[in-house]
Amino acid sequence: MISSETERPSSQRIAIITLLAAITIDSVLSNVADFMTPIIPTSVRTIAFSIITIIAIVMGLRICIDQTDRISNSRHLSALLAGTPKVMRAIQFSLSGLLGVILFEEVIFMQYHTLSLLGIMVLSYFTGAGFLGFLSYKFIQWFRIIPKNRRNWVSLFFLISSVLMALILSMTILSQSIILFDRFPVVVTSQSHPQFPSLQSLPEFIQILLAVPYLMTPAWGFLIWTGSALLLRSYSQSIGKPLFWLLIIGSLASIILGSVIVFTPNTNGPFDTSLIGFRLTGIAAIIGQGFLLGFVFLKISKNIEGGQAAKFKESLRTTAIGISILYAAVSANLAFGALPPLGAVSYAFVALGASLFVSGIYSSAVFSADIGIRKMIRNYLDKSGFIDTIGRANRDIELTNTVISISKKYVKSLENRTGFDLTMSDTEYRQYLDEVLEEAQKVDRYNNASEE
């Protein structure tokens, strides 16, 4: 299973790199729109936005089609995720259409309707939050079923960070949507003035909705950094200690510096122009975390091929693509009333990034339930135990659900033949199966020790 890898087509790699570059540039520019607007002419900003938008739409749809086709063909998604490839493709085409409408209006009429922007924000962010909410649910399931003496810290960090990120997305976009709908013009023109939300001028409820996510962000960033460091630690030798420590210390430093903006008292909240350096550092920290995690999953997938392992490799790569897109996209902060609406492109790819990340993680857990792949992971790949742990947990959950389903059918058959009420609650089934699984895990650990 471990050999030289078959490279993905160069056109796919180019599409991924180009899309990530476009989203990253858009996110960074969106955070300095208030600072940049008086300096750079509208025509120059419009040209830059047009190029970024066209590249993102073309490359984004290419990646969406490729990845959703791959996920659909894997046939290893849960019932809840089985229909997501088609749904995600429809959502991404809709988001791309709304971006196209904004671009057309801007180029032809030097204006755009905020309703199109509102549609992008709500559809993309709430879809992304939904995917991350599902991932949080799966992490809770996996973490609960793992015996206490075998629980993996990386799983816990990913569990908490997924919950926090789902909350951050939901609360941020809800508050920003209310502000956009209530306070800004239906049509944005070149005479409009870009403005980031100011807490002091908002109702108390909206202040809370907008402030809480910013207070959550440093904790979320630190949890992701810790999980990344634990995952990457297995590769400190292969990538070299200097590069390892540069990645780890550099990303931590950017999180700490970027967090200053959240806790620094000022009159205009996180978007005070006097804190432009800290603002950019905070954005770089989030984008950097996405690239760092993407690098980790690509590193784990390197040199895998053959049969089931090739599908496992693609799941890991899908995870890397998704998390890189997601973190670059959520770094955007759109200044309402800005022409062009820098940040809209990034907003339109939150849903795609979240869906690929969640589908990749879930598929990786399914494929790594295979004993041969788990042995390969332990011996050659992820020695942190993260993927091995969620693979075992997912296998145990699916086994439990299958056995309960078969048992219920058998009990129903006995009731029909004997006339006795033999009904058991799901809790009773699970208590009995927990005892059986505990014994099976002892045998599994013994067999693994023998193999090693």
C-alpha cells in the first residue's frame, strides 16, 4: 500500500492552487477595504475584483464538480450525507450565479444590489455551519464510544473546535445579515461609503451576536493549533526539525498577536483602523492554520495507493482541500457599502470548504475502519492516533446499529411465532452491545499486538 504516489492531474492541482490564491487575496483585501478605498481608484479595485471573481467561479465550479463526483462514487457516506454531493453542487452553482450577478451589475452599471450579497452570505455561511454541526455530532459520537483509556486528545480538540466554528459562523452571519438588511442601501454605488460594523452604534442584541464570535476566535484558533501540532509532530523528522518548529511557533505567534485585536479596548471594535496591523495578523493566523492543517492531511496521504487505500488517500486529500478553502474563506470581513464588495467571493466558498472538509473526515473514518489500513496508519502514517481512533469508533457505531437492526427483526419474528412480548428498548440493546464490544476490543487489541 505504500509506494510512490500517482499524481493527481496537473489541471486539478492548478485549479485548487488558483482558487486558494483567489480566496486568500480576496479575504486579505476585504479586511483593509476601509483603509484602501480612499487610496486606490474605484476602477482599479473593480478590475481586481473582476479578475478574482472570474477565476474563483471557474476554478471553484471545476473543483466542486470533481470533488462531488468523487464523493458520490465513494458510496461510503452515511444516510445523512448521501445526498450532499448533489445538494452542494446546486448550492455552489447558485452562489456562483449570485456572484455573477454582482459582477455584471458592477461592471455594467457601477453598482450592485445588496440582496444578492445577502443571499450569498446567508446561503453559504448557514450551509457551512450545518456541515460543521454534523461534524461536531459525529465527533461527539466517536468520542463517547471510545473507552476512556484510549480517548485521543486530537479528537477532543477537533470536537470542541468544530462546535466553536459552527457557532461562530452562525452568529456572525446572522448579525451581519441583520445589519446589512436594516442599515445599508438596497443598491450600493460608487458614492457609498464602506463601513465595518461598529458595536457602539448597534442594538444590544446585535452587539452580543457580533461580539461573542470574536471572543470565541482566539480559543478556537488555539485549539486548532494544538491539534495541528499534535498531528504534525509525527512528521517532525521527515520534514526536518527547523521547518517543524517554524510552522508550529510561527502559527502560534500569529494567533497570539492576532488575538490582541479582540481584547484591545478602542472606539470602533475589532475594525479600528489604528489596529490594521493586528487585524491583518489575525487574518493571516486563520489562513495559516488552514494551510497548516491541509499540509498535515496531505502529508498523511503521501505515498498511499492501491485498492481501498487509494480511496482513503483521496478522502484525506479532500479533507486537506476543504479545510484550506474553509479557513481562507472565513477570514474575510466584508465592509458593507463597499464597491466592489471585496470579501463576497470568499463568503461564497465557505459552504464548499465546509462540505469537502466534513465529507473528507467522515470518509477517512469509514475507510480507516479496515484493519489493513489501520495497521498502515499506525506504522507509517498518523502516529498521533487520530485517524486510527475515529476509524475504530465509526466501525463500532456502524456495527452497533447493524446488530440492533438485525436483533429487532429477529425479536419481532419471535414475537409473531410465540405471542410473547420480547420488546427491548434501544438503551437495553446498546448496554448489552457495549459489553460485547468491550470484549471484542480486548480481542482486537490482542490481535493488533500479535501482528505488531
